[in-house]
Amino acid sequence: MVDGGYTGQPFASATDGILGASVQVAKRSELYTFSVIPQRWVVERSFAWIENCRRLWKNTERKLNTSLQLTHLTFLALLLRRL
């Protein structure tokens, strides 16, 4: 499940090639009507949780792997807090 910014064939084919997973985009509904889409809410909630970690606000890490590991640690900390 990804945000609407990740639409497009290059991202979908790269995700399928590297991870072997399909991409499902949580799109906004019509422009002038308000209704909460459950899938989009999950994506936005996850982004809001990540923003609470100050080190992930800006990408200051030299290596991509370090940034990825910090993202994993952030979600792990969130899951452990909820236990």
C-alpha cells in the first residue's frame, strides 16, 4: 500500500522485481466530496508516526541503508510501545 505519489509503471516494476510484491495505490476520492478512505488513512497515519522521530525529518544519513534501518527501528519502537 503506497501513497498517490508512487504511481507509475517504473515504481511498480521495480517493486515487483526487487521485492516480488505488487503495488496498491491509495488514491484520493473525488475532489469536492469528503470521505475517509481506510487505506489512505493507514498510509497517512504511518507517515505521521514517522514524523515524530526527529532523526527522520531530514535525510542527513550518508548511506541509504542507514536511513532504511532507522525507519525500521522507528516502526519497531512504535510496535513495542503498543504492546
